[in-house]
Amino acid sequence: MNLDLTWRLLKGGGRRGLLGTWLTLGAVTVSTALLLFALAANFAFDARADRGAWRNPVPAKDGAVAIEALRFDYVRDQAITVVDLAALKDGVPAPPGLPRFPEPGEVWLSPALAELAGRLPADQLAKRYPNPAGVLGDTGLVHPDELVAVVGHKPDAPEMIDSRSDDWIIAKPPTKVSSLAGTPSEDAGAYKSLALVASVLMVVPLLVFGGAAARLTVARRDQRLATLRLVGATPGQVVTMTVAEAVIMALAGALAGAVVFALAVPLLAGIEIQGGPWFAGDLFPSVPALAAVVVAVPLLVGLSAVAGLQRVVVSPLGVAKRQTPPAMRFVRVLALLAVLAAFSVLSKNSSVVVVAVALGLAFLCLNLAGPWVVGVIGRITARSARGPARLLAGRRLVDDPRSAWRTVSGVALTGFVAGFLGLLSPATFTGDAGPAQLGVTAPAGQVAKVTEQARERLAAAKVTATVRRSENVVVAALGSSADAATIDRARTALAGLVPGRTPTTAADDQGFGIQLLADVRVGTIVVLSVSFLVAIASAGITAASSILDRRQTYGLLRLAGTPLEVLDRARRAETLIPLAVMGGGAILVGVFCGLPFMIGGVSAVGLITLVTCVVVGFAGVIGAGALSRPLLRSVTADPAPRPD
């Protein structure tokens, strides 16, 4: 009976009633698709960490079956991961991506490296890895464009005996292992931690947006439910109808959002992080996780819808008479202040989970305090009004601060993200690398011999260079006029000069740091893009929903002689005034939360990012409000009030 009545009310709401339903459906679709994207990022980094774990050897406690070592080579300023392997007995399982364990002298290349070796002249790359036995499969690669070489050796080969650099970023020394399972590397762990923080910065606004979706066209629904209560509907029937209506729309929106996400995966896979794009399969959450999201979103929307029913159930007459609800309490602001006071302590914790939780609490408390602050802004606006538009805007903010907050909450929360990330956006390394030169560390007592061999190899390759020794490092200065091709020819000529060690430039030695900074910038852009998409969608959908909620009020004002332009100016004012205050406050809160993580001061890139966010945010809200102006004209075209 209740479900049948709910369905009849949904269908019988008229064209504008159905428009409100479609707005809810669209809001849930957007939030679900972006929520899946935020979730998928963590699954994708986990998959990458697992794919690359076999290259990070774990020393064998007993029963060693192989020796494994890792180093990085370079070509055209791109890193090549070189895995050196030697079997200690027969029948050692094959590494991931290979059909068998490599024999001594065998070389296996990743597809991208094999393609590059075939495209460049042999003296720039291919001679370093002659006669490859085959290519690695996807299971052995972190991403499709990764450059990887697997080289087989004898157990007593110098590459498998001699020590290597102590820098974990540059190399892994020869290690006896009992299996090639390995463990995720430290850099993979760093990326997973960054992904978790980024997910919090995306997920919390999405949850707020999803909850707000349940409150779209709330005034119309509350009026309808209050009428049903007054004619005899029980509280249980009201709650059942509300939950049914919200969950039906939310479930449809969640399924549509899952479809939108699936269609967008090929595009998302093209975002380059850690030096390359993604395998599309890594971006799909597991089936249980996908099902959990599709179920959780309707539950969230249903709970949010029920949370707003107290006045309808307890005081339906007050709702029907449009009495102003009681003012909210200052405790909302105290909660935000308490979290901010604790944030500086929590942020010193080394656990990324604690930091993520602290960020999430700051987010939620900012959303909790927002309506209270909007109410204060409304009272100030109404008292200081010098015209009808500002007076109407101020009274509206006082009458329903929650609804006004929903319109600007997306941009305000995005302001928090922009304040947190914007000033942390790193610049790149600015040091001058100077003239091109390659350096390789020689074993103790062999510096002179290695220096002479380097001269001979470069001369044979017809590479002009000045070779000298600097303590235990042999340096080949190629001159300021050396181009990328010359540098790669010199790399090829010096390959294997010192077994297990790679000649590198100053830029090569900074490569990991440069890549990490570039990835942080890409991540910042992705997070801010998602946040702005949510903010602008939220502003547009809630602005249209607000007009539908108040169409009877607008009609009465038009009958009283209020010009349409005054109503439109009032509508803009009730959005822009709280947006200016709350957006600026949210940015300051985000900056405050980001201060403990700031290293080396504020970068120019960060300031530009922050200013761009402010401009785009305001422009997006103004544009979203302008799109709903025809709807305002439509609902006031026939100002005569009609029963809903």
C-alpha cells in the first residue's frame, strides 16, 4: 500500500515534479560515478604495487633459489628498470610476465622498450640489450608503457656479486631470495599513501553531495508529507514513503553512475602517473567493492532523507504553515574549532590513516558549521539591506540556511581542498644541471683502470668527451652542445663498464624526485578537477531544485508585484554572499590544515593554483545559477498559486 502510494505520488507530481526527480537522479549518478573513481584509484595503486613487488627482493632466510638485483638505466631521459637474475638451482619458477626463468646471457624486454630499441639507432639503446629472447607480459609490468629489461646471469657473475649503490631509489643490491614474490617497494607505498589522502579529499565532498541529493525538492516533499500526516497518515507510513521514494531514485542513479564510470574507464586509464598510463583492468574495483558502493549510496540517500523528517512527523501543521524552523546551535562551530585545534597534533602522526581521518573530520565539521554561519550571514544581510533584492536574500538565508548552504557547499568544500592542496603544489627542481656529463662509481682500487677503459670505449664509439676521475667516480664530460642522441650513445658505450652500475647524469639522479613532484601536480589537478565538477554540478542542481521548492513563494511575490529581475537578483545574492564568506573561510581552513605539511615555503605554482581555483569556483557557481534562470521565468510565467 505504502509503495503503491509512493509510486502514484512520484508519477502524479506533474512535469515540474518529475524535473525534481530527474535532478535527484542526476545528482546521485554524478556522485556515484566520481565515488567509484576515487575508490578505483586506491585499487589501481594496490594493483601497481603488487605488479612491481617481484622486483623488490626479500632476503631468503633459508632455501635460496635465486639471486636478484635491481638498477636503473636511462634513455632519452626515461628510466629503464633493469632486473638482474641468476638461478641457484634448476627449476626456479618463472618471474611474472615471463614463460621461464631467464638463462645466463638472455635478455627480455618489455613491449615499450622493445619498440623503442627498434626505433632508435642501435648505438643509442639496442646494443645495451642485444638479441632479446622475447617480451614481458603485462603481469610483470607496472603500467603498459613501462621500460623494463630482465637480464639473466650466472650466479658468480660480477653483476650478481659486486655491491651497488646504497640509495634505494637508484638500485637494489644482489639479494639471495627464496622466491620472486617480493614485497611492494617504498615508492609504491608512498604513492598508495598519497592516493589515500587524495581519496579523502574527493570522497567527503561526494558523500556530502550524495546526502544533499536526498534533500533536493525537500520543501515540496515536506509539504506533501505534512498534508498526508494531517489527513491521517501514521509516522511509520510517512517514513516508509520517504525512504521508498529516495531509495528508488538513488538505486537508479547508483546503477547509472556505475555505467558512466565503466564507460569513462578508457579515458581515465590515460592519466599518466608514475611515468605512464594504467591498465584498464586495474581501475575497476572488485565486484564486492562495486556492489558495496551501489548498495551504500541508496542507503546514504535514504538515511539523509529520513534525517530531515522530524518536523514532518512531530509537527506537520508547522510545516504546512511554513513556520521558520528553530535556529541551529553554536555547538556546530565549536565542533569545527575543536577538530582544527586537534588537527595540528594529529597531523604530526606518521600514520597516513590518522592524517586521512583528521582531514575527513575537518571536512565533515566544516559541512556541519556551514548552515549555522549561513544563518548568521542572512541576519546581517537582512539588517543591512538597502533594497528589496538584498532584503529578500537575507530573509531567505535566515528562513532556510540549510538549503542555502546546500547550494554553496560544493564550492565551499572545494575551497577547503584548494586551500589544502594549492599552497602545497610543488615546483620542480630548479638547480642548473650544467654541461652534460655521465658519472659512474668505480670499485675501490680500480678507478684508474675504469677511467682508461671509459676513454677507449667513448673513442671507439666516436663520442667526443673529456674523461676524468673525481675521487672514486669516473666522469665523462660531453660538453654543453651534447644532445640527447649523443648522451644515449655515450650511455651505450659505457654500459657494463662497471658491472651492476649504470652511468648517470645529474638529471638522472634527480629523476625519482622530479617524477614524484610531477605526479603530485597531476594528482592535485585530478583532485581539484573532481572537486570542481562536484561543486558546479551541486550548485546547478541545487539552484534548480530550490526554484522548484519555492515556486509557490515566487508566484505569490509575482502576484504582489515583485519584478522578475528583483527575484533573480535576490536569488543571486543569496548564493554569492554566503559563497564569498564561506568560500573564503573554507580556503583559510584548508590552508591551516595544510601548513603542517608545507616544506620550503609557498611556491608560485601553488599560489597560481589557488587563485585559479577561486576564480573557477565563483565562475562555475555564477554560470550554474544562470542556467536555472529560464526555470525561474517558467515557474513565474503563471503566478497563480496551484495546489501541489
